[in-house]
Amino acid sequence: MRTFPQRYLRKLISIFWNVTNVLGPILRMSGCNITTSGCDLTTLQLNRTYLIGPRGTYIKIPYDSLIFKTLKRYGQWELAESEFLATGLKFASFKSDSGTVMIDIGAHVGLVSLQTMNIAKTNADIVMFEPISTHVRAIKHNLTNLKQKVNITVNESALSDRDGKASLFIDSANYGRSSLL
């Protein structure tokens, strides 16, 4: 059984957490602010420096209820995955005398690649595959925020185990989960 002070303290912490999550982006203490919203892409401006870019960086992303809202609130997306990939990329770049290439299949808008390259700080080339033309436009904009100059190839196509055409499932709640049917 909880005592009154414990319940009171938990409630205060809960209220503080909710207020911080709502007011953080508004007061430019965390996350991003929406600068423009179009029919297919929304532009967010970072309120402080994150691994995705320095304060003031503009990121283009489609509006959805997962990736957009996470980026808006926290200024990053899949950071643990990006750190893991960056570790492998640094190791491969160190071990290789020839060029190193990072391949991003289903790149969405390039957030993971952008963070990975900014963490790794290597000159590895990037080859990206993304079948949704709106996302390809966002990738081309977002990767201008890389801290180092690298060769970037963006292929507007999906990858499969067979040739041909296929239908693409687009999940409007999480555009990063779109896939071939």
C-alpha cells in the first residue's frame, strides 16, 4: 500500500513530465518546431543541436503519428540503431584500404543514415533505396545536413528477390513501415 507522500510525489513527477513534453518544443528547449506544413512533407527546425544536425537545421518529413511525432519531440529517431551502425561503419572504414559504402534499404527520409554518418564521422559513400518519391525529395534535402562531404546515391526504387512491378503498402500511421505487398 502506498502512503500519501509517495502518491503525491508520483503525481507531481507525472505532471512535471507531461508539462515538459508539451512545453519543451514550444519553449525551444527540446525537439523541433514546425516551420511549414505542406500536403506531403512538413519542415521541422531543430531547437538545439542533436546528432541529426545542429540547432536551426531544417528536416523535411511526412506527417505521421510515430516518426514525425518522435522527431518533433526528441530531435532524433532510432538513435541506438544509428550508434550501432556507426560503430560498424567506423570499424569497416578503419580496416579497409578501399572505400567503404553504407547501404540504406528502405531509407524513408534518411534520418538513420544522417545520424549514423554524423556519429561515425567517416567519408564512406552512401547508397540509398527508397521507392516513395516524396521521401526521395526529403532525403535529398535532409542529407545536405551531413557534417562531412560524401558521395550519396539515391535510387528511387524498392528492392525485392524478383524482377517486376509490385504494389506498395503505405502505412499512414508510420510511413517508415511502408513495404511491398
